[in-house]
Amino acid sequence: MPVQRLSWILLALLPQPAIGHGPIDIQTEELPRAIQGLEYSAGMRVTLDGRCPSGSVGLFLENGSLPPGLRITQQGLDRTPKQMGLFSFRIGSANNCAAVSRQFELLVTGRPILRAFPEKLNLTIPAGHPPEIPPILISSSWPGLPYALSAPGCLWLKLQPATGATPQEGSAFTGDPVTVAVQPEGPPPGVHPCSVLVTARHANSLTIPVTVTVAPGKL
């Protein structure tokens, strides 16, 4: 008899404790989203208390469908998803003493896409006046995506993100505002092309061209 079928029978025969109150508990509540075509790994935390000390616990698919390409292991989910979509399934955990299960949803999507507004900056610093620079709004196709900023070769350009992550789903903000400032000690008078690089895990990098014109006599 297949191992998975034996697990289903065991789950049906054993008393079903409420999640969080039984001798076995699946503590993982949410799974991180996956990217089609990229290797995925999500651990699942299962705890066993003193009421059920005998036998190691295993994970199995109770019902529903995993994204094609993924598999369940003793630690959680892994392999490479081959299809995008929102997948709903129930994962069980059992040994020869008790059993429990929990419902999960897993979103498989494409790579996150970074966006910036404005897409470029042309800054003019008049003599004797500090520049008024509008913030750059950073957003992405993934809500709550952490990102990093750099300005290679332009040490006089200071970048300060508000939170360092794109707005969460349902947020009133269209993007995370990045404050841009030109250090008072540079650059010298003239036209200075530069660029701001925005990077995030699994996303293609985003380059924002910046041109700073410093009027004679400013510095």
C-alpha cells in the first residue's frame, strides 16, 4: 500500500486535536510565495510535546494539489514550481500517537518587477540655494518587497529610503519614498551624470539616471 495512503488512514483513525492544542502542532501558518522556474524551499515547523513522545513525525498531503513541480519532504516543500497560480492544499503531520493538519495557500508568480517614479532625475543646484529634490517612489509587483539602493561612483549623492521595502498590499502609499540629497562638499560646478541602482532579491535591477548640474560659484 502506498505510504501516502497509509498516512491518510492513520490520520483518519487517530483523534484530531485542534491546531495549537494537541500533542502534535504544525506551527507554520503561511508559506512564502514562489517563482515559476526558480528553485523553492520552505521549511515547516512541527512540534511534538511530552504527551506524544514516541515516533518521529512526517508530513504528507492530505488533500488539494501542490503546484506542479513541488514535493513534500520531511522538512517542508521544495523543488521547482512549473506553473503560476494560487494553489490551496492541506498538509498533515502524524506519528503512531497523534495527528494534525493545516490548510495552506501558496502563490506561484513571476519574478518581482521593480518600478520607480520619476524614472529619471534632472537636478539643478543654483548658487547659494539648497536644492529641492522630489523623492523617488519605489514600488514593485510584489507587495512588501525589501530593496537596496546604491549610487556607484557618486559618493556625493545621499539616498535615504523611508522603510526600505515596497508598500504592503492594501497600503495607501503608491511607493516607498526615497529622499535624495546632494552632499554639500561635492560635486564641483558643472554637469554630472550619475545613476541610482535599485536591487531586490529575485528581481531584475532597476537603474534611475540622475543628472546633477551645479551652477558656478555654488561650491
